[in-house]
Amino acid sequence: MTSERVLVLGGGLAGVACALQLADEGVPVTLVDRNDYHQFQPLLYQVASSQLPAEDIARPHRTIFKETEGVEVVTERVAAADLAGRMLTLADGRRLEGSHLVMAAGSRPNFFHVPGAAEHTFPLYSVADAERLRLHLQGLLQGALDGTAAPEPGALDVVVVGGGPTGVETTGALSELMRALHATGRLAEPGRITLVDRGDALLGPFSDKAHGYAHDRLTKVGADIRLGVGVAAVHADRVDLDDGTSLPTRTVVWGGGESGAAVAEGAGPTLGRGGRIDVLPDLSIPDHPGTYAVGDVANIPGGPDGAVLPQLGSVAQQSGAWAARNVVHDLRGEPTEPFVYKDKGIMAMIGRNAAVAEVGKHRHEMEGPLAFAAWLGVHAMLLSGVHSKTDAFLTWAWDYFDRDHAAVVEATTSPERLAWADHGDDIPHISLDRTAARDAGNPATP
């Protein structure tokens, strides 16, 4: 085994899994990310709805790799990636080179050229996005609760764009928040949560049964579901739909799609579907020896009928570890192996006491408590790779799911932390700079 150093661009699930696997194999690693933390994206909607503080789903890299030898973490923006030279140029002018380069740069929101979407919406693809949305909603709610804000049409109304898991989970959480504030007498009139999607069903990849379950549960908690209609334009005070109607609102949550991180655009290869890097079955990048792409920045083959795998946390984590093993094969002069994905299923949390899951090879369907148990198990496994313990997560999750009463969310303070660590150093540095948040998940400059 040589002592060549491997560059890993991105500190998300894929990048962290890759770096940890390489370190276990005795291969020196330099992990580069603009943020000093790893973010656990499945719980972003909980931050946005004030159920969890942002710090609880952002684990500092220094803590993750504290007891791991051979991993150097560089916290800096990446100005450019050169796959041909296996080199990264940092925003501060430094250049890093490696024997191998693993692209794990994540994704960013895709606004599909909708006028005003980039300027006036709140994407939900990073912990900074979620915190910005929480603070925005907190400000609106405070004005309504203390009577300082002049009433205006749609002031507390929220439009959620996208009927996938992000949109459904966010709609459920915000609907429960508004209902709780109204039920306790704190809000005379709760804000209306409207979910808009061009498709004809919620949670498209799921079964027809799950489509109906999600629709019924969201409607039950007061959400307005508008299917078969898209967004024509977004303004500071309203959303124009392509059916000619307009919805007054000051809050538009964008969960309408994602594309590969911007850093992939100038890295060398022609990008494939979704602005992502097409990879070979072993996760290597064609015509660029010594390079791999994993997670949300890559189009990874292995789905049914030759389709690419979806952008899921389990795909990211497994592909990151697999790419690391293939790097080790490269260094040993051994043949690489095609990626084999162990499908954990698909699942979504619709709200308290409501979840859907399709697990196993034959997509066994579950709803309610059983679906939540599946959701909890998969996410606990994902989380265990970046947290030293998951007991706080498990305690929070069961408490969240089992309580009979509606969540009374404090709209004037931050939620209490779960206390993952036994010391106060386990706190990330989260920047809410809007430009940084726009490039969600991307460790490079926009």
C-alpha cells in the first residue's frame, strides 16, 4: 500500500463515509468542505418548524474525525475542481493535489428557471436553509402573536412547492405548528399551508395507497393540496400559478427539485441528467483515471431497468464507502468492483403519528407506527456513522411520535438541544449568508 493522499470534496454523508472508510484502510485523506460540519438532511424540516435546533443536525467535522487518524479536514470554499489533474483550487488560492479525487459535493436547488424563485423562495436543502426559514417564520409569528404586525393578506400563509418527501414532511410539520398555535389560543387565525405540485399524486415514487394516505393525512391537519398545477412566478408577496391563480404569501418553501453542485460544472466531464456527473458501475468517472463521484452529485447506475439510483441518504452513504474501497483496490493494483446498493426502501414522515414506508426487496408497505419504526431504524443507522451516540435521537423521536397532544412550538425562542455530546465543543459554525445557502450542499463557491 502506498501512502498517496486522497482528496474528498464534500463533508456530507457520502464524503464522511468515504473518508472514514479510507482511514480505516490506512489511506491518508484530505476532506474539503466550505462548512466545518456535516449536516443530517432528513431532519431539515424539523429545524424549519422549530422542533429541533439547527445545531442538533449539524455535526462538526472535527468531532466526527476526532479519534480517526489520517484524516485532514480543510474548511474552505473550493473555487474549482480539475478532475484531469485530480486537483482542487481553494478560494484562498491554495491548490491541493491527490493520487485520487472523490467528488462528494452534494446538490443544490433546481429552480427550473421559474421567475423570482431564486430570489424569493426558501429552499430546504441545507441546515442554513432550514434555520433561515425558521427565523423568517418566527419573525412573522411573533408579529402576529404580539399584535405588532399590521394584518395583510397571506401574512402567515405558506406555499410549499413540491410533493416529494421534502414537501410532504414540511407541509405536515408546518400545518401541525399552525394548528397547535391556534388550538392554544395564541393565534386567532392560523396560517394556511398550501402544497403545490405539477404531478397528479403526492410522494410520486410510492404506491397508490401511500399517495392516498399522504393526501388524507395532510388534508386532515388543514393543508390545502393543489396537484396538476405548477408555479409560473414567485414574487415577494405572492405566488402565481400556471392555472392563472395567485396565492398571497410571504413564505414560499422550495422543494421542487435539485441538481448537482455547481462545482461539477467546470470540473471536466460533460454533465448528465440533473447537472450531475455520470459515473461507471464502479463509481469512477469515465475518461478521468483516479476520480470517483458519489452521492447527490452523481448519476449512479443500479436502479430498476438500468435507471440511476435516487438521491437518498442511504445511497450517498453506501456509495461513499464503496468508492473508498475501490480507491484502495486502485492503490493495490487490483480491479475495482461495481457498486451494489442495499436498498433500505423509501419512507416519509407526514406528521405526528403519521408516516409511510415501503421497505425490502418487494417494497412491503407500512403506515402509521410500523412505518415510523422503519423510518427511525434507517435514519438511526445513517446517523450512527457521524454521531458517537444516537440515544438522544431515539428518545426525541419516540417522544415526538407517541405524544397524544399536538406539539406546542415556542415561537419566540430556539428549541432545546438534544445534547449529543458531553461537552460544549460539539457546536458547528452555521452561517446564514443567503448566497451560501443558495448553493445548498455544495462545498464550492456558487
